[in-house]
Amino acid sequence: METSERLVILTTPSRNDGVRLQIERAVSTHGKHRDLLLKQLPHMETAIQTLRDGTGDLVAMSAFDWHGRDVEGLTIAGLLPRKEPTWVLVADDKPEYLEQHARILCDHELLRRQMMRMRPDLELETMEVMVERLGASNSVAELDEEDIWPWVEEQRLNGHIDGFIVPRAIHAGHRMKGRRHTLGLQRDQTENNRERFIPPPLHGFTLLVGRQGFPKASIKEMFDPSAELAYRLEATLLESLSPELQPIVGAYVEQRKISTFLKKASEEGDETLLTSLVDPNKKRGVYRSGPRVEMLIETLNPEGTVTAACERIVQPENSHMGMVTLLREFMDLLNVMTTDHEGSKRNIPGMPESFKEPSPRLMNLDGEPSLRESNDP
């Protein structure tokens, strides 16, 4: 080990966001090359105050902690490589093979809508509804945060629910007997063309936060520039959405090698993507080598029957402008799809008469929550 000043990284017990597990692994790996000490504190508030007091050098936290807490005077030193942000279904069967009208616990409105798109017959419950149905309000109130999900797994094993949908970090942080089925980002060609599940933004990031002036270059080997780029773009995109849209929008940004995009486009027969990447004057030659940044965004109506989605692939140096363009295209599309269209008296050559007739909006983002009440007495 090289002789260096000890660096104290503050952390907290597991908070179901995957941060604790990842920072442990990072310290174990990079601690072989420099003096790193991981110090656990009971609460994130305590860790932040300890950092401000100068007792620690960095705090490991999730993107949600950074955006939801008082971090004045602090700065993001860098990000660890991003963990898989997709959510998972914990159940005995894949989502395609669940029994008709299976009861699934899911607290996130976006994931409920995406599951309705895939399986409109499912009965989806929130935690509050399930607890009330089981008459377990008092017992659940006595559980701490770490005991909630083992209790939910127990309800699944007892047949009170058929499965539940959670972030991958929750499944990884608890020893569950139920099988994990990834609600993935790619359309699964082997599972009846399963629709992709673009996750809620900002999941899977681990930020290392320090005081203003922290020498980032001293531990740059721990940081992942592509994760930092993805975080910055996703955070900006999320902040640009209205508060009403944020809970029902899936967004994902990733930097990948161009060979990955070419392989995906070839396998799926996506000629549009191939045309945008490959120079027709060369034999399988790309216009410009190097990585690309893929950006995806979508939202659905409560019933999951209509989806508004946009995607874009750009070079890293054009990523911010690409994000701005993607957001503008998405909001324009959403505006068209959620607006009633009045009749027109214009006669446009080549268009059918029905084109001039008024038509209702294609989708309604509001309405009743996409929850199916149980048919049980």
C-alpha cells in the first residue's frame, strides 16, 4: 500500500438503497492502494453534520439523500459505478406466467402503470391497502424500516399476496426465498415481446460527498465519469418536469460502447438505429467511433393502455443538448397526446374526411389510480 493520509468515509446502516453495500465493496477494493477507513454513523443527518465538523472526509449517500437533505456548503466529489437501476418482481413465476388476477404489491405509481400495460388482469395493491386488508396495522406500526420487507416476504409465503415489486437494492439487501424477476430495460424477445420497464430516475447512484474544496483528484480512481454524466443528465431532466409528472415518468441515461448499440440494432432489426450509426459508404463503418449516450423517457396513462415515449442516442460531448432536445420532443408529444382536437374546416388534399372531424385526446394522465380492487368478500 502506498503511504498516504487516511481518508475517512462516513456511511450509515443499510437504508434499502444499496449505498452501504457498494461503499463497503469500494473501500475493500481501493483500500488496497491507499489508507481508507469506513466509519458508520446511525443517521444520515449525523453523518452530514460530522462531515461539516471536519471529523470525516466524505459521506456516501444516494441521489435521493442529496436532493432531499440540507447539503449547503457540500459538494459531490464523484460517483461510484452505477448499480443496476431496474426494479424486480419477487414471485415464484415470471410476470408472464403469474396466475390470472394474481395479487401484486407495488407502491410506485409508474411501476403500477407499466405492469398494467403488461398484465391488465393483475390486482395491484399499495402497502397501505394490503395492510388494511390483512388487519395488520398495529403489527406493522411496530416494525422498523429494516423489518418491513421480511414481513412482506412472509405474507407472500403465506399466500396473502402472489408477489411484490421493489427496487433491486431492497431485494439484494434482504435474504428472500422468492425468485427475483428483473423488470428490464430491454424488450425481451424471448418472453412474448415483453415491454421494457424504463425505471424511475436516479436509482442506483452512489454519491461521495465532501466539503467545498475537497481534492477530487486524490481519489479519482474510485470514480466513474460515465455514472456522473448519467446522474447529471437524469437529475436535470427530472427537475425540468412538473411535480405532477415526476411520479409517473420513467427516465434512464447510460453511456455505452457503440458496438453494443450496433449489436442490439442488428438483433432487433432496427434499421433506423443502424442507419443513424453506420456510414452507408463504408462496410459496417460507423460515422464516428467512441461511446454513445442513450437517453430514454416514457409515461403511461393509469390503465397502462397508452404510452408516450422518446429516446435519443448522442455523442457524450453533445449529451446536454441531446437531453434538452429529448425533453422538448417528449413534452411536445405529451401535449399532443393529452389535448382534445377540435374539428377543422380545412380541406387538405389527400387526407380522408375523418381528418377534419373532432377527436378526443389519445391519453389522460389523471383519472383513478391504476389499482384493482379485490373481488374477495
